[in-house]
Amino acid sequence: MSNHQTPTFSLPSHPQRTLIVVRRVGFGLLFFLTLAGGWRLVINQSDAESLKQRNIDSLSRSVIAVRSRPGEVSHKIVLPASLRGSTETQLYARSNGYLSVWHKTLGDQVKKGELLAVIDVPELEQELAQGHAALAQIKVRLELARSTLQRWTVLNESGSAVQQELDEKRGALNQAQADLMAAEVNVKRLEKLEGYRRIIAPFSGVITRRSVDVGSLISAGTQELFALTQIDPLRLSVWVPQVYSDDVKVGQEVTVRLIEEKDKLIAARVEHVAGALDPINRSRQVDITLPNTDGKLLPGSYVEIAINVVGGKASPLVVPANVLVVDQAGTHVVIVDAEKRIAFRPVKLGRDFGREVEILQGMNPGDVLVASPSDLLVEGETVRVVETQKKPEDKPKDKAAVKS
């Protein structure tokens, strides 16, 4: 029989220490699990916020932002005009007839009261001769009635005449006197008409048009004979747009430039300013007087008028033309506020420079504008702003770009 020994197990000699170790390991494991769970919760929450932000960003629109730049307070407006004489008139006949002779023709200088032409009116001459003859007859009848009344007055004093017959003689004298007055008035009228045969210059100037020739049939009041223009000084009228209408004053100096002489500028002054705006073109008429002592400037010439205007103390703003929104309510710009929300603001436009326009009212210098705004944008919508890189652009030419 072999010797077989059964193994034996021995318990720790310090059971209290072992329990402490187990507890510590358990608490450590529990702390680690808690820390890992909290970390996972933070990661999940961060991922959720990121996903939410990405969703918001994907749903919100992106807009291209531009900014305004300051414009110029003082500038020139250039307006077209045509030279006219200080006084212009068309001469017509007051009697019918045939043109017998003309003394002045196209381009001649004439003085006030100078004879321009003569009209032959045979019927009027005959009527005037008949009027003189009738006047002479009435004068003879008047003398006879006067002498007859004197004789009947003497007879009446001696008692040899009837009172009724004396009254008849006195009535015949009064009628003859009335007929004489009527005949004299008729003769004066015919002489006045006969004087209209002579076409006289009403003022000094130059003949700019002659519409008849010798032998032409003249109709009273319907056919122009001559056009007369006073060329010193000349005057011209321009229509200033409403936005600048208050900046033009009487006595203000302007410059006139002829198209054929672009380098030559002529000084002129504002003579009159209309007291109201034209309701059709919303502009104000301004009359300008231009000296022409040498007579080289011709009426009817096309010129350009440059007027210096000062829009006000505040400098206007210049923005790209693609920021404007024009609808039934007027002209607006789309602005992004500090909270990235859309706002529509009505504006008042100034000059148009082509790629840029001038804003006189409706926005502030620091406003962020939306370039080429979409029709889908609505008031108060939140958007993402994409700033554009500024490119150097040419400034508007010479402070003056307004032409009508």
C-alpha cells in the first residue's frame, strides 16, 4: 500500500487586509466606469451639438456681403442744352397781298425799326382812296348843314321860320358831324392797315429765317415771313433733376462747353430758377444767360452745362449697383444686422456711375449689404455672411456723371 498524501489548503493569515484590497479594487473599478460613462456622455453631447450646428448651417442661406464707401460732397452735374437767342420771334403779315420787295435776308444784322419787306395790297389802297373820298364828301355836307342852320336861325329870330324846320336843320348838322367822325375813324383804320404793308424789325438782331420771296402770296396771320433773333446775350434752359434742384441758385456761376471745342469752357450765370418742378419729368427748369459780344456763338448749337452742386454737409455713400432691389414699393437695399438677420431698407438714389450708384438716404456707413440678393430672402431671416475680397476699382470720372 502506497503512501498517498491529500493536499491541504491554508487560509491567509490576515483576512482583514484581503477584504480591504478587494474593496479598493471595487471602488477603483466603479470610479473608472463612472468616469468613462461621463466622458462618453460629454462626447455624445458634443457630437449632437455639432450635428445640430451643421444642420442649421446647411439650412441657412449664404449671402455675399459688400460694404459702402464714402462719396464726394461737392461734385458737378453735366446737362445738355441748346443755345437760344435772348429774344426770338417770328414775323407775320397783318394784311393779305403779294410780297413786292424784301430788303433784308438770311443772316443780315438789323436794327430796331428797320424796314425788312413791303407787301403790295391793291385792294387796301383802293379802299383807302375810297375812304378819303367819302371823308371829303362828308366834310362838304357838314359845311352845307352848318351854313343852312345859320340862315334858318336868323329867320327864326325874325319870326319867318317854323321851329320844326329849324330843329330839322340842327339835326342834319349833328348827323353830318357824326358821319365825319365815323369817316375819320375808318380812314385811320385803313391807314393803320396800310402801314402793316411795311414789315418792320421789332428789335435789333439777326435774321435767322426768311420764308418768302418776291411775288409770294401772303395770307394775314398764317404765314411766317421772317424769324428774328437777338444773339447778344444768348440764353439756354436746362432741366435739373429733382435730387439736385435745391442746390442751384440764381447768380450761380456755371461753365458751358461746346461740342466742337471740348477744351474751351465759357463762363455763364444762372439767370432764373423755376419755382416748381415739372410734374412729368420731375426736374426744375433753370435759365442761364451767356454773353456773346463777338457773335461767334450761334443760336441752336448743342452745348453741355456743368453745374457745381453741394448735396449737403454729410458725405453720400457709394455702393455697387447689384445691391439694389427695385420693386413696386420702390428701391431698397438688403442689409445684414449684427445678429446675421436680413433687413430691407428703402433708399434714396443720387448719381448713377454705371457699376456704382450713390445713396443719399436710407443707410449708414457701417451697414453690411447683400450683393445680388435672392428673391427668396425674407425679412428677419438668419443667413451666413461671406465677405468678398475688395478689388481696386476705378473711381467715377471727374466728379460729374449725371447726364440727362
